[in-house]
Amino acid sequence: MTMLLPRRLAAPPPGWTAAADVIVVGSGIAGISVALRARASGLRVLVVTKARVEEGATAWAQGGIAAALAEGDSPEEHLTDTLVAGAGLCDPEAVRTLVVRGPAAVRGLIDLGMQFDRTTTGDLALTREGGHLRSRIAHAGGDATGAEIMRALVGAARTDSGLEIIEHALALDLLRDATGAVQGITLHVMGEGQRDGVGAALAPVVVLATGGLGQIYSQSTNPSVATGDGVALALRAGAEVSDLEFVQFHPTVMWLGPQTSGQQPLVSEAVRGEGAVVVDDGGRRFLVGEHPLAELAPRDVVAKAIMRRMLETGRPHVWLDATRLGEPTWRSRFPTILAQCLAHGITPWIDPIPVAPAQHYASGGVRTDLHGRASLTGLYACGEVSCTGVHGANRLASNSLLEGLVFSERIGAHLQQGLPPRREVVWPTGPTGLVGGDQRAELQSAMLAGAGVLRSDARLRQTLDRLGAMPLDDRKRCAPAWETTNLHAVAAVVATAALLRTETRGSHWRDDYPATDDPGWRVRQVHRLDEQGRIVTVRQPVPVHDYVRA
């Protein structure tokens, strides 16, 4: 079935307009960091965020931020671990940029006022997570790193009078000029007085920092605002996206029963870093022998092993046995996870925790260069919405916060060199073709069934058929329909990319193509929409390096 995706959501003209030098869509670590960097250059900045500025995926981050900060560690070792986890599809120069600039970026957070956890001697308390051969994960509040990052960043943003924040606003479409360059966005604001309903914000630079796409699945660790808005926004404008088949499923998400949906409680990889083990109903540590690092193997290895054991036993979950950590460690190191366990009747120093994989992170997104520039003039992307090439086929644990921090600084430095020209907007025309909000559950069910952890040609085609059968209705112009239309566009590209990649690699697992031995697949799949809304895919070679893992 040939699917035609809508090329716009809103009909011009808007009811109101605002203007800035730089518009940042999103407010996590990437968005606020870009905004602060742009303000340091004297630029007028407008931040647009769907909820309150403190909310978003960053605030939920538990484990921490990875950087070569320990004595004896080095960026080169961090680079090696990242390349190995990425299963041959990382861009080595992007990874080198990340790991070399990482330590200074983390120290910059400290200078901003972030309070990392410390040892009794005052050094950073560093832990280890899956795929890392050294302890290099800095954390805060035990397991509340993201919340502490947002406290520091938002505190700085709130005190800057040259930085305007519009909350409860959904970005709808990118606006472009006659040359195709970006000149702003249309957006829908809920409850902003004069700025209410559909309006336009004009600027020659738009930075997408909208986070992930987890709500394309019925079970995810992502917050409800993670509806793939930035990727969909870029697609409709004709920008390139890539690596969307590589959707990471976190292996240890608390299993709450077969009927649960939406955001699920994450049990951080750091719990395994502190000594927790994964066992089946018989108490067997089945990850021993699966990988030299056992429970601390990269996430895709652990998730696949858990899914195999669940299929073998017919059980809907396995168990995370963290009883050996003891009550004092649980209370001091993992207070947030502990509260979630207790709320569901689990005492984790006594009871094992039922866990199963759930969607967690998108390694792909809007394709950018090392300065965060997308394929459209004036468009940048940063954080989970972007694809810098850092993650390859599988993100290394705790590299995501670092990526948002490092590449936001790269964008800020590039904007210091000057902005593209400001030109008159050419307002888009044509039908909108919205997917109704009542289709969201069907979309999520289709994606989990066919494009989840286990994938095959037949299941992916069934998913695409279900997506293609969803009716479009121009009359349903409201936030649920706009969000669901975004989810539909992103889901269609994820499923298409997964169908085309006939191999297993990293977080993309095809049970009908289980091998990772075809050198012809050392390529990045790049997608865009043509003028009719059809998905167009090309393959781009990935720089060859020596660190490849099946």
C-alpha cells in the first residue's frame, strides 16, 4: 500500500504573530542549553514547549550523564565503548566530538549550579552502566539526574529577560520562504491570553529539541508529550530524517500487567550497575553466557535475551533481583525507583521486580551535521529528535544527555557566526488530511505488534496496512488530531525503515533476518517526503571503523 502523508497541519493565515532571532521548539537539556547559548550571543530567543518548561523527557532521566571524568578513563575509551554499542553504524567523527567535548560540557553544568552526587572525599560519584567498561556515569539525587539538570537550566532561563518562553504550545508546521529556507513555525497555544489558538512565530532559525517518539507505542518509558512532533514537523517541510528503524527498548521496565499502557516505570540500568541481576522464574541468570558483560551488556543484547526467554517460557516478564543491594542502598541511591516500587507493592530489598522491555529511546531522527544543521537552511535539531550519527544502531547508556549538551553547544557556537537572512514567508496551501485522535490506540497497537522488539516482513507489512487504512479528516483540527497525525507520520517511517532493513543490527531485530553479516547494510537509511507525501528512501554509506558487534 502506498501511503500519502499530509504535508501540513494548520491552515494560514494565523490569528497572531510573534518574532525572534531564534525559535527553540522544546525545553529539555538540548532546548534550554541551545537557548542559553544563543542568548549569550545577544540573540532574541523564543522557546516553545508543549507543557511547562520544567517537563519533558530530560526530567525523567534516572541513570545519569556519561563522560570520561574518572582518573584513568579517557575519551578514547569512551569512544570505543560507544562505537561497539552502535554496531557499525556510528559516525566516528560525531562520536569523537561527543566524547572529547563531554567532560568540559559536564563541568559547564556544574558551573551553572548543578549538584552532582559526590563521594565522601568530594569527588564525583561515578557509576557504571551497560556497555561501559569503566565507571563514568555522573548522577544526581541518586536516580534523579534529569530533574536536577532541569532545575539548574530552567533556573538560568527564567532569569533571562531576553529569553521568552511560551508554554502549553504545540508547534504545527515549519514556515519557509521562496528559496525553501525556514522562516519560523505555526503553533497552537492553549491558555496564553492574547496568544491563544493558532498563531505564527517568525525567525530565520528554528531549532528542534522536541525529544522522542515513544507514544507511537502503547508501552513506553517516555512521557505523554513524546509524540514525535519534531520529526513529523521536519518531514512535512521536506527535511531528511534517518536511522528511525533503530528504536531502543529498555530491557528493565516495571511490568504492571497486560492491560497497562502509556508511560511505564523505568528501572534504571544503574540498578544493574550496582549489582542487580536478571533471572527467570526458575531463578536462573540466563544472561550469563549470553554476553561477557552479562547484565551489563549493551541494552539491545539484554532486551533481546529477555524477549527470547519470555518467548521460551511463555511468561510476560522476567525478574530483576536487586535484593542484594539492601535497604540503605535503595533509600540513598535509588529513591525515585524505590517510591515507584513501593507504590506498586514491591519492597525491592525483599522482593524481585517484574520487568519486561518497553520502548525507551529513538537513536534516529532529523539528520544533522556536526553543527546541528538539518538539510533545510535555517533548521537545526538537537537531542533525541536529531540524528547526529553518535548512536548508530544502538545508543550507549547515558550518552543521550551528553549528546544534547554537547551538540547544543555546537549549535550555539555556529549561530555566533551569523544568522541566515530573514525573508517573507510563503504560506503553504493544500489539504491538511488529519488523522483523528480516536485512532491513537489503534496506531499504538499496530506499532507494538509489528514494529516493536520482534520484527518480521509479515508483521511489518501488517502494521503498514493498518496505518494506511486509517482515515484522514480535514475537519478535526484540534490538539489530539494534530498529535496523532504526527504519530502517524513518524510511525509510517519507522515501520518502512524497519521493513527495508533486511538484517538484525543493534536495536533493530528481524527474526526472519537474524544475521548481522552483510557489509551492504553498513549504510544509513535517509528518508524524506516528496511533494505528494510519499516516503522516499535513499541509502548513504557509513564511515567504516573497526568496532563492529552483531
